[in-house]
Amino acid sequence: MPPKHDPDVWLFDLDNTLYPARCNLFAQIDVRIGRYIADLLKVDAEEARRVQKQYWREHGTSMRGMMTLHGVDPTHFLDYVHDIDYSPVEANPALEASLKALPGRKIIFTAGDVPHAERVMERLGVAHHFEAIFDIAAGDYWPKPHTQIYEKLVLKHGVDPTRACMADDIAVNLKPAGDMGMRTVWIRTDESVKRAADLDLSHIHHETDDLATWLADWIAERKVQK
């Protein structure tokens, strides 16, 4: 069951959550990660791809594997892989309207870095709604769903988990949030549904294919109740 109280803090994932998966920015990032690995390790594209996926499986992210095994500077890595074309992300008036009407504090919780998040939010036209960005660096370069970064976020920003809501497209990333007492919203995409096929989704309170629509419906429901 969802928490009894309505949220007064909203945590939003960035990629494929605030903007639609069809923008497919990760396809560009994925190519850049492969090139970074190939250049650093002096291997061909096929071997770089194998290493990239192996590190992702064994370390949570390819970057964490590169940091652990090769001493890679994460800032340099992130600057390189986020040197992409952001034009697929378009302004979203519906999301802007929903965020404007949504009561409470709003924080970005992303596995990307702050510059990446800022560029995305500038394209969407929603940056002014968010008081903070808790990025991969703020989490000591550990990705979701490592529990310690959720704990660090709520401590840093004074969040009561029982009065918070988190939205993310990756179902497993919502498990620590649910365990802490947060309300959870799963943004379904073709890829995220495939990844969740064998998961226990009892920690998911709400599901939607479009965040802006879900937020608008949630706000409208609260107005009716009042």
C-alpha cells in the first residue's frame, strides 16, 4: 500500500523519466562509452563492447568498472560520454504545467552528472522547478539501486522518506525507495518492462507510460478530494 500521507518531496529520475524514452539519448551515450573504453584500453570496437557490458554486469556501471580496474577519473569519463546531441529532447509544456501545479519540493535523482541533467532540463524547459540535483558524483559514483546513496540523499536534503515520492523508469531502482517508506511511481518503457519481467514489483505503488499525464491526474484527484 502507498504511504498514508501525500508527498511533500518529489524525487525524479532524469533519463527516460522526465523525457520520453523515444529520445534515446542513451544510444548516443552508449557509443561514447564504447569509444572511451576502446581508446583507453587500445582495443577494437568488438572487444570494447565486451568489456563495457562485462563491467556493467559486475560493477553496476561501466564507469565504476573503469574506475576500479583502471583508475579512470570519473569526471573525465562523464564529460566525454555526455558530449552528445541533446536536440531529440524537446520542450514539454504538459510536464511544465504539471510540475508548476505540483505541491512540494522537487529534486532530480540521476545516475548522470549535473551538467547532463542541466542540459536536459534546459531543453525540457523545467529547470526552475527543481531545488537540487543529486547526481552520480553526489552518490560517490555508486549507481542506483545501491541503498547507501538513497540514505545519503535523504540526509543531505532533509527528506522524510515517509513523506516522499520517487519516480523512475527502472523498477529495481524504486525498491530501496519503497523499503524506506516512499511512494513509488514506475515509468514504463519497452526496455524497462523487459528488464522487470522476472522481478517482484510489490514495491511499486503507481505505474504510468507518461509522467506528465500521471502528475496531472494525481493533482486533479487531490483537488476533487478537497
